[in-house]
Amino acid sequence: MKINGKQTRSIWLEADGQTVGIIDQTLLPHRYATLQLKSCDDAAHAIKSMQTRGAPLIGAVAAYGLAMALRADASDENLERSYAALLSTRPTAINLKWALDEVMAAVRNRSREERVAAAYLRAAKICDEDAAMSEAIGKHGLKLIEEIAAKKKPGERVNVLTHCNAGWLATVDWGTATAPIYMAHDKGIPIHVWVDETRPRNQGASLTAFELGQHGVKHTVIPDNTGGHLMQHGEVDIAFVGSDRVTAQGDVCNKIGTYLKALAAKDNGVPFYVALPSSTIDFSVNDGVAEIPIEERAGDEVSKMTGRTASGQIETVTITPEGSPVANYGFDVTPARLVSGLITERGIVPANSAALAKAFPDHSSRKPAIKRAAG
Ligand code: MRU
């Protein structure tokens, strides 16, 4: 990913080999600033406050969080306590639990002396693996864009609609839903992205638009309720979204509003694809609507808006009447029947139990390193 033309990842280990660097996503797009995480508490705070966010990235930050916890105290008690503290930061994205389980498996049977190095090593590998998975997702998804481009007149743009931020800011590099877009752009395919603003936290308007702009990809930010209209008028060729948890039967949990886009896509014959690494698949749940815990966040995120004034000040204003209650559900579930396909690092997989089990036999039969309910 490029920031001001410079190749950057969304998480890195600082030169001391201990401190973890991240981008403070709460300041984007108006300010680019980085943060140094020095402890498990710092990592937990960054995830909870959404300084860092996006399913794969919070997994990577949590993995380093556990490593930093062990550096402070490598006892079993602290390992358990820190695992629980990090797991409780956000309830919906399964990558968090997956990454914590991976680090736990790497350290649990080791001596205290060995644990710190083993945890840092697994966390670093989680980051590298995530970047590689996103790149593979990009290559598979690119084929879908190429097929659409091949049917168009020369120079005619391919219109993609996306929701929330499933870009490199939500992963370690490339992004999931955005990886095919960046690859298509780099190949010279004229591509244009309709960016859902994604109320209430505006991850589309603030983050997806920022990263597409940094990469030079043409895009237009739209209010969340515009996608259906655009689809009815033939202005959307394909929809790409990310996911926070995909169930064994292919139900897709993603940022609130994704379900409505999938319904509109179905009604208009627009292909609706979900891009995800295998660390997002939770084979322990089937029915996403019934079984996935949906995060409910503070009402302030709905009743207030923050932005930059004409004089360059960042200000927060209230947009609802005093005393009006608000509800703030973070995610919804799109049933598998509305999903055209799951773009994974192993290829495009139909959203159903048989296809997922066949594509990921090693994952579907794998027992978690430590069995706990997420959330
Ligand atoms: O609440 P957030 O901003 O962490 O939610 C993120 C999303 O819903 C993303 O679209 C999803 O995590 C996919 S990330 C590749």
C-alpha cells in the first residue's frame, strides 16, 4: 500500500524489535499519524477505540498484544488473563480469536524463557500470511473484473460498489475487497469505485476513499442508500465487500448495511462477491443470523458527526434532537443465498457448506487451540 507514494504496511515492528507501530485510523482522512503500542493494554485500547480496525488487522494487533503481554510476564496466569482481555475488545470479527489462538498454540507448551520470542515470531508470521492471502485474493478477484472489462467497449469503465473499508487499512496490506481493484487499476483496466460512506463511523468516506485516492483509483463517495438506485440504472457491474466472519454454510457477517446491498444486488442481477482470508471463516457456526454476536457500539457514533471545518479545525457536532434514543448495531448478516461467491486465497468458492469444507478441509476439521466463545 502506498502512503504519499511510499510503500507502507498497516502494522509493523519498530526497530527495537518490541514496539508495534500502527496507523491511527481515527484521524484519517484529515491527518496521517502513527501510534506506538508498547504493551498488551495499548493493543487492547487501540482495538477497542478503533484506532486500529478491520477484521484481519485487529487479529494481527491482538497477536502482537499477546506477545507484548508475555514480554512483561510470561506466566500461565498472565497468558490467560491477557488472552481474555484482548478477546473481549471486539465481539464480532472472528480473526481476533483466530489470531489469539494461533499465538496461544505457539507458546503454551514452551518454557517461560522461550515464550516471548515464539509469540513475536508467530505474530510476525500472521502479518506476512495475511498480506500473502490478500494478494492471492486480489489475483482471484482480478479475473472477475477482467471478464467484465472484456465485455465492455475499449476504455469503458468497470464500476465496482464497495461497503465499509475492506482495504489495506483493514488488513496488513492490499486489503480484501480492494485487492482485485488495485490489481485491475495497476493493469490499466479503467476502474471506478462507488464508495458507500458507511454510517455511522464512515469507514467508506474516511478510509476507503483515502486509500483509493492514495493509489490513484477513480472513485465516488455515495450515501449508503444510493447503491440500489445505481444498480437499477446499470451503474454497478459488480459489488465487492469484505467480511468479519463467514460461517460454515457461507453466511457473511460484515459491516451494518451490507445485507441491504446484497438484497439490491440480487434484485438487479448484480454479482455480489465477498472477499476474505480463511482466517475469517468460523467453521464452528452455521447460521450467521442466529449465532454470530453483533457488536452494539456507543450511541454517540450515530448522534454525532466529526469532520473538518473550512478553517481546518476538526470538530464534532450533534445531529439528532436532544433526548432521541439511537441504536448502533455494528454488523449484519447476509445469508449465503445472496452471495455470488467467496473470493478466498484458494480461489472463488461458492457460498455453501460443501464447497467451503472442500476448499478448506484442513480448517474445517481443525480444533481450536483453546476453546472459548468469542466476545
Ligand atoms: O468495525 P470495523 O471498521 O472494524 O469493521 C470492518 C468491516 O466491516 C470490514 O469491512 C471487514 O472487517 C472486512 S475487513 C477486510
